[in-house]
Amino acid sequence: MTQHPPPPDAENTPDPAFPITGSVPIVEPELTSGASERSTSNAGPRGAMWLFIVLAGGVFAALTAPGQTAGLSPFTDPLIAELGIGRTDISFSYLIATLAGASAMPLVGRALDRYGARLAILVIGLILGAVLIAVSFVTDILGLTFSYVGLRMSGQGALTLASTTLVARLVIHRSGLALGISGAMGAAGISLAPVGIERLIAATDIATAFRIEAAVVVAIIVPLALLLPKDRPQTHTDTGTLIIPDVEAGYTQSQAVRTWMFWAFTMAGFTVGMMVTGLAFHLISILGAQGLSSFEAASNFIPQTIAALLLTLGFGAIVDHTDPRVGLVVAMLSMGGAMVLLPFVSPGLSGIVFGLLLGSAQGALRGVEAAGFVRYFGRAHIGGIRGISTAVGLASTSLGPLYFALGLEWTGSYLAPSLWGALLPVGVIVLAVLAPVPKPSLAEKSGNESD
């Protein structure tokens, strides 16, 4: 793996899309002379439109809950009982489905760059609603596996990627804060979903719960997506849509993956994805083994939500002015701390601290991840670049449930796999600290992918 050098003609020429502050390149485009028709768009949306895009991105992120592990976790034990399958069986089904969903993310990322996030979100919302209806009719492990594929691909993968890409592409003014706010909204929705879904299942049944989720998803996503400004690259002001500035230079997909920094952030996502998903998928069982009731275990998502909100907003507010790796290191320290603490969790304070650490890991990374990719690699190909990273992160979530299920089967408890898993964050911290900051690049300024 090698660091991609800047083109020869850019070595002695300052790049207006990548001014340097200290040792960290900050993507903050400046206006070019003679670009009068782009002057408004280059500044990005402000005021009410800025707020609307940010809030819409947050709502879309929250509505990924039906495809997220947190949203599927309350269904795990009821599905095991209703379908008559084992915990390892459902974990393996989840692994296969999640890997299949992850494989589509690079294509989704490229589609976002080509067609825009607005259209993608509309289509994804309709697909997610249809899949939720389909899963309500599942009667065996094969049908459940296909349903998991649709939920993970459309919910956790595609809609998450599209919602953050929407904000990252359209919002230039205070983009870190914007991503922090939308990320915090998404974290709140996802983290609170298990409590509501658990109550919904208890009041109705599995099939009805899935159908209600479908109705909510479609009823909110479709009209909200239609109200968004179009975000296809190189649209014009005479159409009344926002322009994606063509003065935004940036790394191409193939250039970005040849940098260590890309892999530092990607492996941080892998670590948090794998461990948090594994813990969340078996949370009722894992915390039950530590003496917590099923309701107390489900309620552990509440301190996770609080911590995730605070750290997502906090790092989102400061990431425009600091090195995004600070948030990455905090996320890894929190993740490692949660894994080490698990053997000592019991009802009460230690359970709350465990939830706070898990939420901190997710919130800190969420607060800097998207902004970090924009900072280091530009906006020109952000969908495709984050598509690869999202695919790796989504693939990691397929391993988590099976990892803990096999750990329980082989060792008789969840404690050994938890302690082994604490080694992953340490490796990511070392990689992030040693990774050189990507050099500014004017490559592919025309916006055409070269790979």
C-alpha cells in the first residue's frame, strides 16, 4: 500500500479545494474568479435550507433502525422460539445476509455519485418498506436469511450511506457540525428503537411489528425525500436545484484506498461494527448472563443513546477545527473499555457505565467519520470512497453475532470473546497514529473516475 502523490502540476500550486491548516488538509472550497453562476452554490446552503437538509439527513439515519442490529435485536429471541432454530443458526444466517448486503455498497456509492442522494433515498425507502412487509411472512431459516439480506442491504447499508452522503455533499458551511447533528439524530433513533420495538412485539406479534415498521418507514421517507433539493452533480441554477461545485477536487476511489488513513478509519468502523453488533444482537442473552432482566438489558440502549448523542454532537462541532483522528482514538478507547468491563457488569451502575462506553465508541466515530473522509479525500467521489468503507463496516457486522455465539459455544460464556475483542481497538489506534496525512490532490478534477 502506497501513499498516492499529488500530480506534478499541483506540487507547487496551492489547491483551493484543499487549503492546509497545520498538518491537516481541510476541504473548504473557495470561489474561483469568473464563476458567477456558481457563487451561491459554492457557499453551500445556509439558514433554513441548511437546517432542513441536516434534519432530513438525521431522520433518514434514524429510519435505518429496522435494518440495524439494534432494531433487529428485539426480534432475535422471539424468532428463535417461533421458527424453532438455534442461536448459532440465526447468527450464521445473519452473517451470510450481512456479507451479501455489504457486497452491494461500492455500487451504491457509485450510484450516489452519479444520480444523487435524493433519488437514491426515495428508491431505498420504498425497497426497505417492501422488505419489511416480506419478512413478516417468513416461516423458516431460508426465508429469514433472504429477509436479512434485504434489511441489511437497504436499511443498514444503503440508507445509512445515502443519508450521510446527502449531508456531506450538499452542506459545505460547517459541514462537521451538520454531520454531527444528523449523526446524533440517527444515533438517537437507532438506540431508542429496541425499547419501542420490544414493547411493540410484546403488545402484538412479530409479523405485526414488522408491518408497522414498514408503514412508518414509507410514510416518512417518501414525502421527505420529495421535498429535498436535487443533488445530482453539475445541475444548474436555472433548474432551481443546488449545484455540486465542480471546483471540488478530490481523491478518486482507487487513490483513496491506497492511503493508510483510509484504512485507519475503515478499520475503526470495522472494529466498532463487529463488536457493537455482536453485543447488541445477543444483548438480552449477554446481559442476562450477568444478572440483568430482559427489560433491563433492552434498556441498556438508553445510556448508549445518551453517550452517542453527546459525543456525536461534540465531535461534530469541533471536527471542522481539529484532527478527526482525535475522535477515532476516543472511539477505540471507549470500545476497548466496554469489552474489558463486560465481565464485571451487574445490575446497577456498572451496567450503565457499560452502556455509556458502548455509546461513546459509536458516537465519537460517527461524529468524525464522514467529515474525516471529506477532509482527507474531498467531496468529488465521496460516495464511492465511503461505499467501500461502508462495505467493510457492514461486513464486520456480519461477524459480530457469530463471533459471540461461537465464543459462548466453545468457552461456555461471553466473557472470553469480549476480552479477546479488546485487542482490536489497540491495533486501530496504532494504525491511526502512524498513518500519514493524505497529501492534497487535484486528481480527477473533472469528476470522472479513472479506475
